Amino acid sequence: MKIKKQQESLVLSPEIIKLLNNFIKREKKGDLKARSCASEDLKKFLIKTADGSFTLSSAEINGTSETMHTHHGAIKESLKKFVEPAMLAGKFADKEKTELNILDICSGLGYNAATALHQWRQVERNIPQKIKLDMVEISKETLAASLLIPSPLEEHKIIKKAIENKFLQEKYLSFRFQVKKIPEELNINIYNMDGRKLLKNLIANDEINFKNNKFELTAFKESEYKKGNLKESLEIYDAIFLDPFSPQLAPELYTLDFFKALKQIIKKDGLLLTYTSAAPVRSALIKAGFYVGEVPPFGRKKGGTVASLSPDTISQDLPGEDELMIALSDAGIPYRDQYLNENACLIKDRRIKERKARRGKDKFASTVKTPLYILNEPEDHRLKRRVLRNLQSMGFEDFNLDKSRFIVCPQFNDCICGRGCKIFKNSKERIEEMENRLQSVKN
């Protein structure tokens, strides 16, 4: 099955796309004023955030659009949701780390990358540190927009320079307007493609082709990928920023299979960051082999998600209620995309069908958050009736049964089921154990 064309992915609004394509077309033909005119025209679409940085809106899909950043501040969002939780400050200051690699998926306007570089440049080091920054963005127009918006940080001008170099190399543009120099110790690569395609090439193709920016998988290599004949672990990246639009709008970048691919390229102590707290995303990360935790909230009630192959790097577990919903309800059923090539509609429809097939059979219904009341019946009579109906559909006749205590016992420091259970130290272990116990009860 072929990947849908780029315009079917979530991108900027049609008016902005038209403006940006016109700018590229005019400059390509030699119009020296094309970029300055486009920058002026773009101003009416810019949305100013609380820290003075600007963002843009996506196109509508099924009547829904999203801004690329929170109104609380685009740069502050990058800092709080990605750069700080990735613990980059310590890695930048570590004299033993002479090289650091960062992968920025859905790099957008370049704010996450610029914020990371800003923190890197604040650190004084006697020994030079090389930084490799790989930025992946499917939308050529979004990359073009980054050249036109006001730079909120000096380091954003470095990102602009890298994007301009890429566009000149691809012959999208004709002139060099960006004067900021890229430091010698900084290697920035811009990949204008679907992140899934880059991952498949990286883990199924040979490294020489990858380093030479050759990303067309041969039929043989695609076949090898589908057979699962992949390199076990490349351990490339110290940090991965995963910043697509929401899972509802861009599920293809939150699938179990996508996370399995990311697992192969992240270092053992590397950290993967995403702003979403969605149950299918956290569930998919766990099933892919990651330990997961929650980062402090910024601009919303719930915090984002941090994932790592090492439990020692996770400082804050998931909330207990989230663990229950992921382990026991259909909300925790992940998105799937076996060969990393399907469109968003197919991926969403598959999950909807799987949830429907498993709800009330081997997973509690996520409606009214049924797993949260498996021990304690709600006081509200209407809610109690709905929860009890969901419990009974799974063969649980009442609240706080012996088998209910057995299932949720991993969440307690002291065994509550009478079986002398051990302590499960982290969210991953607790979720996996509760899920296994539910299946054993059902079987």
C-alpha cells in the first residue's frame, strides 16, 4: 500500500500554503523581493504567543484545526516540554560527552531545535562538543514559513540558515539572505519527508546510503524491512523530540510500529519526549519496550510523556489513574501501522474496530473510566449503574471482588490480594502486570 500524498497529511491552512508556494515560485524565478514580500504577507496569519514568539494554524481536517504551538508561549513550550525534560543541560555540560545527537521529528518552525541550541550555547566548555541535529519535517511549506517568521532566539537564525542551505541545494530558492553562520561543531541535517520513511531507510538500508542522504528504499530493502530483517540496535540519538499534531489528527506518528523503529535508533540512556498524554501513545511506547513517565504540565492540566529504554532515567511515574486506564481499558489499545506506510484514516479506523471488538470481552470499556472504580464504587447512583453494567459485561458481578484486588494489586506497595505479591517499581512494570492479570482472569 502506498503512502498518501503529502497534502493529505496535516499541514498549514490553504491560504498560508498558497502564499508560501507563491513565494518559492517567485524567488526560484529570480525575484529578489519575493521573500520580503511573503514575510510581510504572512504577518496577518501569525498568532502571537505569550512569550512573544509566533505560531500558525493547521488546515482543517473534519472541521478541526490546531495551532502549531500553545498560546502560553511557543519557545517556553519547547523548553518545558522538550529541552528541559530531555535533560540536555546536563549532557551539554558533561565533559565526557564530546558528541550529542538529537532527532527532531516534525520540526515545524524550528523552535524545539533553536531552544536546544540556545541551551547548548549557554554552557561553557573547555573541550569542544559536536552536536548532530537531524530535523524531519514533511511539509516543505512549513520549512519555508520558518524563513519568514520573526526569530524569537538568535539560535533560530542558525536554523534558518540550515533550512535556507537545504532549499538552495534542492533548488527551491535562489538567494542567500541568512547571514548567521552555522558553528563548525554543529551539524544540522534537514529532512523534508515523512518521518516513517526516514526511519525505514535508517534501520533497513545501509548506513552509507543514509549518510549520503539516499532515501529511496529498493524493493529488496523494503522486503527486508517487512520481513523484520533489521539491525537490532543502532543507538544513535541521545534525545528524540516527537512533536507532530495530536494523535487524533496524525496517528501515523504515534503507532506501536513507529515506536518500535524509534527504539532501534535511541541510545540506552536516551530520552524520547512528546507533549501528548494520550493513553494509546503511552501504551504503544510501553509495548515497544520503553519505560514511560510524565513531565510537568505546561499550558494544560496534564503533563507530556517521557520515554526511555532505561528505567533509571525516568524521574516521575505516570499517575495511577492513567496506569489503570492504559492497562485495563480499551483506551490503551494502540494505533498500528505494521509497515509504516498507511494513511491516518486507515490507522484510526483499525484502532476503532479493535476497540469495539475487545471492549467488554478482554478490556473494560473506557466510558465513564470504568477501571478507576473496580475497587471503589462511585457515590453517584447514575454513574454507579453505568460502571456496574460495564463491569458485569466483563464477568465482574460487583465492586471490590477478590479477582479485582488481584488485578490492581501491582499498584500497591503492600499486597492487597493475599498472594504475597512483589513490589512493581515503575509504570511500565505495573501496567504490564495488571494487563497480564486481567487476561489470566478472563482466560
